Amino acid sequence: MEKSPAQAEPPAVRTVDDVDVLKAMADPTRLAILAALMKSRHNRPVMSVKELAAELGEPQTKLYRHVRQLEAAGLVEVASTRMVSGILEQRYQASQQDLKLGRGLLQEHPDESADVAQTVFDRWWDGFFAAYQRYGAEISPGEAYRKPMLVMIDMKVSPAKAAEVRNKLQEIIRDIGDEESEDPQGVALNLVVGSFIQDTLPIQDPTTGP
């Protein structure tokens, strides 16, 4: 018989503002567990460690410690328990639907923030490279959407053009983040969106004046 604890609706987006939570995320295995438990915006998956091991292709014994660390950080929680062959099995669920890093955390803990960012980008790159090996060659026009795309632009533009590009990127993020865009039977889209302005002007020391 399966028992589910009473739980409040999780926040749609959780802002990470605690360095211990940040450290809990800076591990490829734990990030993969989070991704598996946060892969749907409509229905958060509920999975046992055994099911997570099958999903990730990892030994079950390896995951227990990582799941406990995520639970201690409040990133996952026990959603239900059930008896399996006389053993009480816990099944887990993400404590949020999405995550973002607090701005203050990035400024106060740059090293830990960089560790998380590196883990995220490494995970994305591994997936990109695998997809490129599979779909990088010629594919049918009907499956052109499967072809990986990576573009890096480094050029000078006007402030107005920079603002236009940023607004378009935000529009893409809003569109893909819309719950109506999610199709449980669709393909798994992995998208990284980012831009920054490299300011080459010297920083004025306020103590010295102009």
C-alpha cells in the first residue's frame, strides 16, 4: 500500500539564495537527478532511487547518498512510501518546478556559483556532442529540427541593437517557458540562452574622482 504525505503546492520557480543549496547542485550526478525529477512542468515525476538509477543508467547504490544530499538541501522531498518485497521504499519528487540563482548569491559566492554553472554547461555540452554525433550529418528535411545548433557571436553593435537582441531572447524564453508549450509526448528540447555585454571601458575609482 502506498502512502503519500500531505504536501503544499511547490513554488513554480525557486530562487536559490543559500550557499549550501548551491553546493548541493554543483555535482553532475545530483544535477542529473534534479533534471529527471523536474523534467515536466505539469506533473512532477515521483520516482524511487531504483527508478532513478534505471533512468540515469547509474548504479542504484551510488545514488542514495546524492538523493539524501538533495533532500537535506530541500531540493527534493519524499512524496510517497510503499512496501516492496517487505522493504519500505521511499519515492521522491522535486520540491520546485524550476530553479534560478539569486543575484546576491552570484556576487557573494562567485566560486560556488561558477561550479554550478560549469556543471550545467558540461551537462549541456555532453548532450549536444552526443546529438551532433547522431544527427550532425545529413538528415531528412522533416527531421531538420533534430540537428543541433550552436552559434557564438562576438561583435560590436549599437546599444539599441543589443537591447533588441536581449528582448528577442527574453521572448524566446517566455514562449518556451509557457506551460502550453509543453507536450508530454514531444521531443526533449535542451536550450541554453545567454548573452552579456563586455564593457571595455575603464572602471572609474570613486575615491579618486575624474
